[in-house]
Amino acid sequence: MKKITLTALLALVTAAIISGFSGAAEIKNMTDKIIRIHVIANSDSECDQRLKLSVRDGILEAVGECTAGARNKGEAMKRIELSLGKITEAAKMAVRENGGDCDVYCTLRREEFDARVYDGFTLPAGEYDSLCIRLGKAEGHNWWCVCYPSLCVGTAVKIEDCGVFTDGELTVVTHPEKVRYKLWCFEVIRKIAKVFKKD
């Protein structure tokens, strides 16, 4: 009897581990469908923080225009890459119009983001492709959101209506409390991967 109970317990634990790690893979797939947008202020001074928000407002329309109608993330990445000059100019104009004189650097790169709660959805911590706009020394607090799918730009849609995510992926971002174990497994895998990346 004890042997049967132990076998059943081991089977349950194994099933839970497999389920958690397959759920973590689903979360990784979901994060790989997203392009974040990241505006970093020159400093934490009140003036630089206001300027950061003005730049955010100044670029959102340009970013929204270049990602509107993109059929997938790859196409959106190419469009952003081709529009980096236009986005940089929009950011520089916002800096000038608001009395700033700092340099502006716009790049597409892979970045590490903390977990973030937005209006109606939550994104787990992780590495995301990102349109990064750095102002001056880029040592201040930052603003971040999502430019693909268009959740924070001029052509913004609800996350449920963007047509990019599966039902399981939508559950991760709209009801993270239901997938705590999967998110925990995802975080464990990320931490292990970071250790091996350093080596």
C-alpha cells in the first residue's frame, strides 16, 4: 500500500513539474511575440522627468504609424528599424519644443524588464526586444510599455483584441494569479539560463 501511495505521489509531482515547465515555455513564446518601448530620462530631476514624458508623447504617434497593420512581430521589427530615423527626429523635436538640449539615441535591442502591471494586463519579468529611446546620460527613471502589438501607441487596441496571443497566453497577461506556478517555473528557468549565459 505504501509503495502504491509513493508511486502515485511521485507521478503527481512529476506531472506538476512537466506542466509547470511546459507552461513556462508557453510564457516564453508569449514574451517573444512582444516589442516593448522604453524611454529613459537623462536624470531624475523634475525637469528631465517632464522631458521624458514629452518625448514619450512625441514619439508614440510615429511608432504607432510604423507598426500599424504589421502582420507579425518580424514585420513590426523591420518597420521600426526602417523608421528609427523618423522616430529619432520626433524625439529630438519633442526635446527642442520643451526646452531641452540633451542628445537622443534610438535603438532596437534586447533588454531585461521587471514585471509590470498596466491597465488591464500584466507582463512578466524577462528579456524582450525593445525600442529604446535614451535621453542624454540615460540615468533617470524610465517609462515603458508595448509598441507591438499596439497596446500603448496611437493605434492602441485592447490586448484581448490584438489577435497576437493564444488563449493560454492571454490568461498569463490578464489573469496572472491563475498561472502563478507557471510564472514561478518561468522565473526559475530564466535565472538558470542567466547563470549559464554568464559562463
